[in-house]
Amino acid sequence: MKRVIYKRLIKVASKRGAAFVVLLDPDKESVVGLPEKVKACEKAGVGAFFVGGSLVQSSDIDDFTALLKASTVLPVVGFPGSLNQISRHLDAVLYLSVVSGRNADMLFGRHVYVAPVIKKLGIEPIPTAYMLVESGLLTTAQYLNNSLPLPRSKPEIAAATALAAEMMGMKLLYLEGGSGANEPVPTSMIKAVAQTCTSPIVIGGGLTTPVQVRERVEAGASIVVVGNAIEANGDISFLSEMAAAVHTR
Ligand code: 1GP
């Protein structure tokens, strides 16, 4: 299995201290102005784009991804909340297994339907242990996954879960607060996973300030994903501040 995009992400993370990823949800983003926004992200030092969402209702995800791909030199990686979010324009896709929960279909079920499609389209799958973390209010991701999140005050459960996923060969350990989370993933949990595992840790959900971002990189995150805050404020100065917080070197 080729790991071109995965290696590229890891290379950026090791060179800059961590990689800054912007999540674009086709339901929330307008295609008008997308190329300009993408250029601003590139200028600010964003390392890649994730495309997707828990509940994407837009029927033109393929057109959206094509426009994004045509507008950027950065990797475009699918972050699918559902089977209909696989586009032939993706460079790679997070092949997500929701290991925090015990919903069999999300652990290993839908994967069976989509594997032949991913292969046929020639998209690089990145096996990803996806861990939903309790974050205050119930998030869309938690509700739609029909699975309990990891309790936020139990870093040891997160560490054991991540270790089990790593032992099964997953390449990224994604701790997810959920889009628009009240409280982002706690730093104590990131530290526990970082001390237990060697695979890169991805953090996302509810990150709105450079301080929150830097704390999570210092705790051990290799990839930081921000969606809502960039949708709300995609200007170059905010993007640059967030990028500077992600990049420790
Ligand atoms: C990516 O779900 C997050 O992991 C995105 O969350 O929209 O709150 O940044 P935000």
C-alpha cells in the first residue's frame, strides 16, 4: 500500500513541530471565494486540507472537491462522515474506525462497502483510529456514530484505546472533540496517549484560539485540525496566528 500523502503529512509535522490542517465542510463553505480562501491558507502555512463532515447534505461534494483540488497544491484528504463523501478528486482518505465506541458498523462495517470504491478510484487510504472524546454538549459526530465517547477525565482509557488501535496497525490516532465542541480534547489525555503510543496524534474539535492550539501541540499532537474557527474567520492574519501556534519550529 502506497503511503505518499501520509508520509508527506508526517514530514511536515516533523519539520514544523506539527502540521496545520484546515477542515472544509462542503455544507458550510461557499464555492464562491473558495480559491481565494485556499490561497490564504497556503500563504499562512497550512499543510493540508481535510474535506467532509459528520452530516454533509450537499449533493455536490464531488464538484466541491474538484474545485478545491484545482485551487491548491496542498494534499486534499477526505474526512468522511458517511459513505457518500468519497470523491474521485481526493488524494487520500482517512479510513476511519471509530474505536472509542462499540458500534460494530463504525468499527468495521461500512469499510467493507467503501474499500473497493477507494481502490478503484486510486485514493490512498490512511487507516485512522478515530476516538470521540466527551466535550460538554453531545456533538453531531457522537450522536450520528451512535457510540459513547471516551470520558474526558479518563486519559488512561484513551491511552489504552489508542495503544490497541496502534497494535492493530492504524497509522493515525485521532482524538476528536467534535465539530464546534464546547471544550476541546484535554491536554492530559493527549499527553497520556503520547506517552503510551508512537503513532502521530491528530487533534480536532472546538479549537478556536492560538493558545488552545499551542497547548495541544506541546502535549503531543502532531496534526491539528481546525474547521469552524476558520469558517468564521478565514482572514490571513487569523490563519497566520493559528499556523504560528501549530508550528513550533
Ligand atoms: C475536526 O471536527 C473537527 O476534527 C473540526 O472541529 O469545526 O470545531 O474546528 P471544529
